Amino acid sequence: MEKILKQVEKKVLAVYKKVNPSTHKIESNDIFKYHQKFRESLFRDKLKFPLQMFDSAELLDFGSGTGEQDLFYAKWGANITGVEMNNLSVDRCKKLFKKYKLTEKLKIHNISLFDFKPNKKFDIVVSNGVLHHTNDQRAGFKKLVSYLRPRGFVFISVGNKAGAFQRNLQRMILYKLAKSEEEIVTLAKFLFKEHIDRAVKYGKRSADSIIYDSYVVPKADNASVEEILKWFDENNIKFYSSWPPLQFPFPLVDSPRNDIIDYTEKKYRKLLSFSEYFWMTANATDKEIINEYHKDLLPMNNLNKITDLIKDIGPDSVIKLEKFKEIENLDFNFNLERIYKKEINKISNFFKELKGLIYLLKNTKDIKKIKKEIDKNQFLFNGYCGQGDIYYMGYKE
């Protein structure tokens, strides 16, 4: 088992020495601010983890890469211990910390995360987009949190099985058609140009960086939400937050005096696969979807017209019941059925397109025919191409 682990590490390292997946041109002020805003929002607004928690914290990063994300943790006050097996990444990380005058905040070890043996525990342990490139991400997680202090926090991002389904399908197509690494790069740019262009725009990485990280790298395992939560259970880690959120799509209406519904409890976990269907078929941002449907939901604003009829009632109130006739003229057609039906139909149509593509792949290697099939699809390989990495936070009880 350990032999295979090392073989996979060696192959992954060889790819990432050619094209580093974590390199961003962060020396540019605009790129720096872009990533700073993203990471601040990720922790403070989405994961509900105050930035003050980093102040004076001892932080361990498994797979620290070129150090771009660790720069922000250090700026927020954390002392960084990085573990990175790519010596080229280590060199760039040191240069970046020197440039931003944060050298005293960094200790970095050029070693495999499976070989690292520190002599202390940490307040925060992180691993961003790394575990799914190892041959045993469950063991990697176990090792990571073994260095976590009681009441300390763990932060990981891992590719989701459903969310990464379309990207794994892209990998399958490329491996079926390409005979070399060079052909994988060329074909990826031809067949999946829209997806790559979108990733360049939002990730601020080069096209080659995305291609090598998504397609060329020989190991890209992924885990379901249920598997991640099982890792948490096995290592005495309590779920804290995630992005996208782990919840079942019903409005929450309880008083704070009631116990909250914890969808990460074992009896509810199967419900979370409902969200994974939407991660699998995602092709637009939440904001784009809301903008599409907001006109259908505008009649909901009529609620204020009703509640305003009876408010601030006191001994001197004059209640004119004839005003209630206005209700007869109000429109309460929210079109919710159309909205939900369209979203569910998207999943159904996605699988129809998937069946068509699989049938074609079974019967031809004609790249132009496959490209034509991909281009005609409305859902498969369109826009987002699924929600890939999921961000999780937990704490040690």
C-alpha cells in the first residue's frame, strides 16, 4: 500500500513540476486584491469563521504549494508551518513571504505530507485541493487532524464525487482519444474551450495550469459528502460549516429555543445527496439563477400589503374591514411550480445528454463528431461543468 502511495506521489509531483497548479500572479496588485477578497469572504462570510481566529494561531498547511493562500493567513496573524513536496513550489513560497515581509511567519518543510512528523500540535490545520491528488485521502485527513489541538479547527477543500462528475467525464474522453500528454492539452483546448476559458476568468490561473491540474495530473480522486462526514466521525471532528452549505432545501422556521436540525447527523446524511445532484449539473451561478426567476417571485412582495392591513393594533385603532377587499385583487401566483420543475427538468435533461454522449463514445473516436455532440448540449459541459471542490470546516471536540 505504501509503495503505491509513493508511486502516485512521484507521478503527481512530476506533473506539477512541469506546470504548477497553485501559481497565481499574485505580485500584481489587482490579482492580490482579487484573491484577498475571495479568501476573506470564504472564511468570514461563507464558512462563518472570523478572521480574528487566525491571530497568533499556529497553522499547519498540508500541501502548501506556492504559498499564495498562506500569505493571507499570515497577514491575519497566523504562524505558518507549510508541508510541500515540490521544491519549486517551496522556493516560490519563500520568495513571496520575503516580498511581503512575512518571512518570520513561515516555516516550510520540503517533504511528503505522509512523511511529516512535527513535535507539536496546531490550532488550525488546512489542506486546500490536495487530498484528492493522493492515493489515500482518508489516511491523509487522519494524519492532518492528528496534529490538531483540542478545540482546534480543520479546513479542507476536496473534490466532490458528484460535483466533479463532468470533469471526470472530460478526463475519460481525453484519455480515450489522446495518445500523449501533448495531445491531452491540445484536445482539452479544442473540446472544452468554454470550460477552460471560464476557469481562467474566475480562477486567475493560466489555461495550461488548469489543464494540467484538471486533466494531466494522474490522480484525481473525489469524495462524497457522506464520506467526508465519515472521516470527521472517525477522527472525533465535529462538523462546523461548509460551502456550499450542507442543508436540505426547506425553509428553517424554528425559534432559537429549539434544537437546530443537524443535517450532518447520520440519520439525515442521505438527504444531502439531493444537493449533490445540483452540484453535478451546475451550469450557472446562484446569482444568475435568481436573476432568471426574480420576476416569477415578485408577487411574493404582496405579503406586505396584507400584513399592513392589521398592524400596530391598540385600543384606539380604527379597523376598516372594507380594506380587506384589496386582497381579492392581489396576485399570489408565485410560479414556484414552474421554477422547481425547470430545475428538476435540468437534471433529467442532463442525464439524457449524458446517455447520448456515452453512446457516441462507445461507437466512435471521431473527434469532430464528439465535438459536435458536446456543442449541441444545453446542460452537459455547459457553463460551470459542475461544482468541483467543496470547502469544509470542523473542530476537534
